[in-house]
Amino acid sequence: MGSLRLLMRLIAASLSGQARYPASALMLTTGQFLGTGIEVIAVWALFHRFGEVQGWHIGEAALFYGLVNCMFAVADALGRGFDTLGTEFLRTGAFDRLLLRPRPVALQLMGHDFRISRAGRLLQGILVLVFATVQADIAWTPGAVGIALFALAGGAALFLGILVLQGTLSFWTVESLEIANVLTYGGVQAAQYPLALYAQWFRRVLTFIVPLACVAYYPALAILGKPDPLGAPAWMGLVSPLAGFVFLAAAFGVWGFGLRHYASTGS
């Protein structure tokens, strides 16, 4: 069985198991939708109070918000296995069973617990994108749609890479370190606003170390047709989402190093 086909079957099995309890799945999805909705209110309150922030309007900020939440929802659904690697597999010794199966361990973890509740955040992101379209008068030409899809794919790869790195740390710490949430949930919060609002050192972190700006800020500028106040060329948004795939490849390189140095915790 091909790897992609196996991943699809693992995801289908995970969704099928959750569908056996439809009320629970619905409540979890609704809770995810409403819980993250507080962030929308925070963004709205900021722009409602000040009107615009350094020349940025709420419709433009909504585009950043919608894009980054959609990409994180996909990555969070795929990367749940890495997030719980330490507690569910390493500490219990169950990880050894994954090593015995003739398929990549990372593939098994990606299909381990594909949470349907993440659809709540995804739906919220889509609704905010609709709001941004109206407020910012975005023309969804084929080119703009292509940039958005490319950005979503690159952003999902980037956040998945962060979760892979978080799981890799568990080979040495056993328990997942909560400090990794600075890059996951903290990264979502940071990417919800235009890069130009931040200090120079923080802009460099978001561009060259954890390239969130490459998958959200520059593609959003290209969709809006707005020049970058920081002086980046207009073509940056067309190619910058590639940084997300490069980050994911580097994360899997670190994952391979951790896997080779794994020592069983027993049962």
C-alpha cells in the first residue's frame, strides 16, 4: 500500500471512530469554533477602538487572521500524534510498536488522531476570509486564489514542522515541553497581524528563523495588491510560501536524528 493511500486510510479510520459519537464530535467542534472566536473579538476590538493601525484596516487584518487560522487548523489535525508523542507513546512504551510496523513512523503519527474538532477553527478562518473579502474588497482572481492556496499549503507545512520538532524533543524529555507552544499558538497570534507592526528584531525572527511572515504576510500583500511598507519586492509573496516546505524538510531531518538516537523506555 502506498504511503499516501495508507495515510488516507488511517485518517478515515480516525474520523470513523469519532463519528461513532456524533454528539461529542459536534460539541468539540463547536467548542473549538467558539473558543477561538474570542481571538476574533480581540482583533475586532482593537480596530474598532483605533479605526486603523499604522495604515492597516480591519479587512486587511482579517485576511491575515483567516489565512493563518486555516493553515494552523490543517496542521493541528495532521500533527496531533507528534503533539502527544511523549505522553501517549514514549512514556508508555507504545512507541516501540510503531517501530515494528513496516511503514514510516511519522506517517503513522500523522494518521493516528486526526481530530474532526479542528474543523471548528477551519470554519472560523473561512468565515473571517469571507468578511475580509467584503471589508477589503478583495478580487479573487485565479492568480489570487492560487497564491492563497499556495500560502495555505506552505503555512500548514510550517506549522506541521513546528509540531514535528516538538515531538522530536520528546525523545530526550519524554514529556512534551509546553514551551513549544510559544511557536505554535504564539506563532498563530503573531501571524494574525501585519509584520510591519512589530519591532525589527522580531520581524527577523518571523522571517528567517520561524518563517511565518513568508507564509502569511507576503502572500497576503500579494492578494491585496498592496506594496510592502518594509520595502520587500512585489514578487516575494509569489515564492515565499516555499519557506514553509523548507522548514518542514528541515524538521523531518531533525526528526530522523532523534529517531536514530531513541532508546526505548520499556513498558
